[in-house]
Amino acid sequence: MNKQPIQHSINEIAKFLAVRDIDKLDCKELEKSFGIKKVDVLVLLGNSIPYTIKCAVEAYKNNLCDKILINGGIGHSTEILRDQIRKDEKFNFIQVENRAEADIFFDIMTKVYNIPRDKIIVENQSTNCGDNALKAIGLLDELHISYSSLLLIQDPTMQLRTYASFLKYIDNKKVKLINYSPFIPVINSDLKLINTDINGIWDEQRYLELIMGEIPRLKDDINGYGPSGKNFIDHVHVPIEIEEHYNKLKALINDDNLYGRCGF
């Protein structure tokens, strides 16, 4: 089985999903790309990868933001996050039982990374990507926190959908909505993830399942999450080449048992 076309298709879909509007968490980079030296609020979305917390901390310590909004209740990835925290020697003193993702992230930020508590806003009721955006924007409004720029940090497989979710609730002509995917997943020629230094990264089968689940959600058709479908997100243009990569992988999964044949 020739794995090179599979490798290429997976990596192209990954780059499409893992949106980065700035190359690094640096004030000069932000000013060069958006004409501002810091964002009003950094929004860290709940997910199962503790490494994303480290990225938010880096942004704060690099003076990219004055406020952090941690956004996420209990959802489909919460128990995976709890397992990651339980087995991590640096974090396993953090209480995770029956707790929301945002509350777990808050404890790690304040108790491990020493971010001041008064710099963090916690939204711990949202249960999915669209609800994250709705409740985050609602909380900022409720607290009378004005903003003209938001920096979004999320699991790379969900970065684009998160952006589209926030676009549904804000006017991007008035608010700079900036993406920073914490890393770009890359599969090597053996179809193994090379991002080995990422705390909490998925195994290869789960990774493939996640990216294959994203493309149908992003499509703005009757079955997708866009305005023409379930209307959970703003319109996303899925390029034809990404659809072709997706369809190629879908056919292999359905017809050739891609998971088993590739050792996932």
C-alpha cells in the first residue's frame, strides 16, 4: 500500500483546519500582521490537550494580552482531558472529578503557571463549539468588557470551526478575530504524528477520526453546520482540493479499512 498520497491528504487537511494568523506568540508578530501590540482578550477554548494551556500562558507572559477568558464546560472530550491530567506528574494534584474543562484549566493556570486569578475570566457552562462562542461573547457583554480584538487558541483540529463559531456572534469588521493554532499536526511517511513533544496529543486513529469529522461539519450544505444546514457556524469555504483529499481518505476508510491497514 502506497502511503504517500494518504500522508499528503492528511497533512493538507490538517493545515486547512489548524489556522494560524500569526506565526508565533510575539508582540512584533501581532503588530506586523494586525497593527496592534496586544489583544483585548485571549480566549482559550476547553479541549483535551493540556499543551494548549501552555500556549495561552506563553501569550500572557509575552504581554500579548491583559485578560484570558477560559471557555468550556463538560463535553465529549472532558473525560479525555481528565485522564491526561491524572497521569501528568506536573498536573496530577489538580482536582478533575466532575469538573468542567474551564475550571481545570483555571487551576492549572493559577496553581502551576502562577497567572494572577484576577486576569482570568471563567465560562464553565458551554458544552460544544458553537455554545463556547455564544457563552463567551455573552459573558464578556454581561461583564461590560469591551473588546476590539480576540485571540483564539483551540485544539488544532477544531481551530477553524471555533473561528467560524465566533464569527456567527461578532462583527469581524469591528473586531479583529485572530487564530493561533497551538501546533500544526504533521504525519510522517509511516503515518505517525511527528509532534511528539505535545502534552496530551491524540493517538493516530483518534486524530484521523477527528479531522475526518471536521470537513462534513464545516461544509455549508444541508448536512453541515453552516447557515445552509444546522446554522451553528458562519459560512466556511471548503476549497475543492480539500474536499478531494477528504473524499480520497473517506473512500480508503470505507473500502480498504485504512485504520487497520495503516496500523492505527
